[in-house]
Amino acid sequence: MNELNNIVKKIIGKGKGILAADESTGTMTKRLESVGVTSTSKNRLLFRETLFSSDAMKNYIGGVILYDETIKQSSLSKKKIPELIFNTGAIPGIKVDTGAKILANSSEEKITEGLDGLRDRLLEYYKLGARFTKWRAVYIISENYPSKLSIYSNAHALARYAALVQECGMVPIIEPEVLMDGNHGAEECFNKTSEVIKKCYDELLKHKVDLKGTILKPNMILPGSESKKNITTKKVAELTLKCLKISVPTEVPGITFLSGGQSEIDATKNLNSINLINDTNFVMTYSYGRALQQSALKFWSRDIKNIEGTQKIFNHRAKMCSLASQGNWSESLEKN
Ligand code: 13P
């Protein structure tokens, strides 16, 4: 099990975080079409390979989460994608859930699927070079949600997933994402997120998951995206830290936040604020999708042959996140 803890340490080493590049083909198609690029397998690979070949990989990215399509692809230089990532010093990972579907007897809440046949898929991904995995559960906030049923069912699935992943020699990322949608306040996000995370650990312990060989990927504590309430970054940091202190067992080595629809700057600023007051032993860093890729994708879409220009933008964003993971970021650095 020490082996798993060593993998975690490599992924979240000082100043490093995770690049979440595991958008499903459906999500990636929406992202590419939103910037006017046709979503072909070749284009999806070209953008991702541009990021994976950047200088940022060496210094700021400890792990990359891939999607099934990408982990099986080869780069333009004929290298397998996991090998390309491994050669930069980062660890290749893989999203292994098969998506969130409507929970039976609920009209809106979702349960994440993908347990059937998971052991066989994990063995295949291990052979392809993956050393960590991701499973994302989603929860909505409203007056009656998340329901006890969704909190329990998703925690149970996450625990079964995590136990299988460790059995196959990989590190499971536990991602319970309480969505930002809604007009709730930050206090409500705090209460619901705390309840969700606590239940996950109840189940993980029941399923004998070794917490030292796991990573938690939570949302930050924020007001709903449709609420008109303002919140300072200091308050976001205080609430987020308080939530994690009361709900995450101390054996967990690392917490890597999702960006969840925050702008690149907000996600960076809030991570920095969290690290400025982090008085726990948890490493607090990033596992961003949109907040690492958005500007790079926009730039790339204007000229998909401009690899160098795209990488420059990605390098900057990753550097800013890296500084934030150490509490060393400031807004003035964004202009450099
Ligand atoms: P975002 O940072 O864009 O929320 O993506 C992270 C992720 O992996 C969602 O599952």
C-alpha cells in the first residue's frame, strides 16, 4: 500500500497538480464546437497533445486524467499518449466511470455508473500505463437535494470503485462534486458538501479502502452560480477549509480541487487563498479541467497549427495554479 502513497506523492508533489483532460467525447465536442472547431478524433488529440507536450508538464503537472479514447491514442511522434505523459515526469490517469445517469425514482438526481465489468477495464488501463483513476459523482443543491438516497448511493458506488482500483494497484481519485448551479448561498453549499463528503468516508472505510492511497477531489465552498450574493475569496477559503477539516479523515494525503465552472482567475485566486490559511497536513492543489484549458483552447481554435502559442498560454495558466497551490500567487503576476 506504500506503493499507492508514493504515487499520490508524485502526483501532488510541491507546486504540482492535475490536468483533468478526461472530458468525454460528448463534452469535448461541446467545448470544441463552442470555439468553432469540428470535433474529430484527430482534432481532440491534437489539442490534448499540444498540452501534453508543453513545458508546463515538467514543472507544474503531476498527473493527467485521460479519457478512454485518448489513453489508446498515439502522438504525432508515434509515442503512445501514456508514454508521452510519463516521459514528462507526470503520471497518466484515467476516468473510469461511465457517466452520471438519472437515479431511479428521482426525476432530477443522478447516480454515477460504471461498476459492472470495472475490474477488467482497470486491468486493461493498468497495462496501458495508468496509475491513478477518477470517478465523479454529482449532486445538485435545492430545497430537497441532495437527497439522502443520492448521498448514500453515490458514496456506496465511490467506495466500491475505490476498493477495486486499489486492488488493481492504482490510486483512486474520489470526486464528489456538489454542483454550483442554483441560487443557494455559500452556507448551504458548506452544509451539503460536508454531509456528502462525510458519507463518502463512511463508505470508503466500510469497504476497507486505504485512505493514504487516495486523493479527494471536491468542489470549493461557493454560493450558487445564479445567486446574486457576493463572497470574498477569504470567505471562500475559510468555509472550504472548515468543511474539509470536519469531513475528511487526516490520513488522506491530498485534496485536489475541481474548478467547477469558476473562471480561470477565480479558481486560481481561491486556491491561493485556501493555501494562505491551510493549517492542516492536507496538500491542497488543483485538478482543473476548464480553469487550466479555457484560454489555451480559445487561442488554439483560431489557428490549430499554432502549437507554440497555445503552449505559451497553457504554461502561464499552469504556472499561476502552481503558485496558488503554494500560496504564492498574486493578481499582478497575471499580467506578466
Ligand atoms: P473542471 O475543473 O472543469 O470542473 O473539471 C474537473 C473535472 O475533472 C470534472 O470532473
